[in-house]
Amino acid sequence: MRKISPLQLLVHVAALIPLAWLIFDAATGGLSVNPIQDIEQRTGKYALVLLVLSLSCTPVNILTGWAPVLRWRRPLGLYAFGYAALHFLAFLGLDYAFNLRFIWADVANKRFIFVGLAALLILIPLALTSTRGWQKRLGKMWRALHRWVYLAGGLVVVHYVWAVKSDIREPLLWGAAIGAGLLIRTPPVRRWILAQRARRLTAKQRGAEASRSA
Ligand code: HEM
């Protein structure tokens, strides 16, 4: 069995706390006056937060050089998908009691539902092919496929903006976080950041050598 580091364990515990909290609130009457909406909003929000955290791992690695953060990408992405699946299930089962006619009417008539479904449909193959086995099997295609996660993130932000209707500041902030991460990953920006880090490191080394020889 693969050994799990305390930091990885922390990621799993932190990602499961919102679910435990939601179950606790549901069991003890702690949900809002509209419990179905509360469940939908909370699972949707947790999915988005975890997706953004997963997308932030590579930019954090580029900015800081800290490699262990890269191992959080997959679990965070899978938890994001898990919460998105719960969110969708709450919509199907609690909101519409799995009545396909009404569900289809919502998908066809409400643009925010349509866009949410598109995001979920992108996340499904990404979650299924997230294992090392699939990574090896798909080779270069794997990277190209997994870049679609940014499109899913963008669609989720649009879904959120259209779902809240009035105050769109929060969804736009999440969108800005996704955009900033994407910008940091682009080759010219990435090269510039790495060059700055290398320059700072050599300056530090020179400083240390100078103080040793003094
Ligand atoms: C078929 C797919 C989806 C459906 C049917 C769906 C449905 C809904 C519904 C009904 C709401 C509004 C709840 C309300 O305020 O009344 C909502 C909000 C939301 N959804 Fe989705 N959703 C889908 C996919 C997703 C995905 C994939 C994500 C994230 C990864 C997501 C994240 C959110 C967020 C962040 C909100 C706003 C929560 C808030 O108001 O605080 N949704 N969704």
C-alpha cells in the first residue's frame, strides 16, 4: 500500500469536512428554511472551491518551487468532481424526484442549468482518466484532455453568475482566481517567473558565499 504523508491526509480531511458538516446540519435540522436549495448551494460551492484549489496547485508550484503541492492536484480535483456529482444528484433527486420530463425542461430552458451540465460532462472524463494508468495509456493526449478543466472552470463561473443573478462579485472573484492561475501557466509568464526565481537564488547564494569568505 502507498504511504500517505500527513499533508496528503490533511487534504483528504479538509475536503471531507464540508460533507460531514452538511450531513450533520441535515440530520439536526441545521439547514436553512429552504433545505433543498441550501444543499444545492453548498455542494455547488464546495465543488467550485475544490476545483479552484486543484487548479491552483501548478501555479503555486511555479511561484514557489514547492513540489509536494503537485500531489494535491488529483485528490482535490476528484473531491471537486465528487461534490459536483452530489450537487447534480441533489438537483435530480431532491428538486425533481428524478422526473426526467421536468429535468429536461430545465436543461433546455434555463441557461444556467445547461451550462452547469456542460461543465459536469467535461469533468466526467477528466475524473475517469485521472489515474496514472490512464496518464500512461493516453500519453500526450492526456495533457491535452486535462487542459479542458479550464473550460469546465470557466463554465462553472458562468453557471454561478447566471444562478445568482444579482450580486455577481463572488463568482467573478472565483473566475479571476482561475484566470490568474491560467495566466501563470502560460509558457512566457511561466518562463519569466522561473527566471526571476533563479536570479533571486543565485543572488542569495552569492551573498552567502561572500559572508562565508568575509
Ligand atoms: C448538471 C449539472 C448542474 C446542475 C443541474 C446544477 C444546478 C444548480 C442549481 C439548481 C443551482 C442554484 C441553487 C439556487 O440557488 O437555487 C446551482 C448553483 C450553483 N452551482 Fe450548479 N449545477 C450543475 C453543475 C455544477 C457544477 C459542475 C458546479 C461546480 C463544479 C456547480 C457549482 C455551482 C455553484 C458554485 C452554485 C452557486 C451556489 C451559491 O449560490 O452559493 N454546479 N447549481
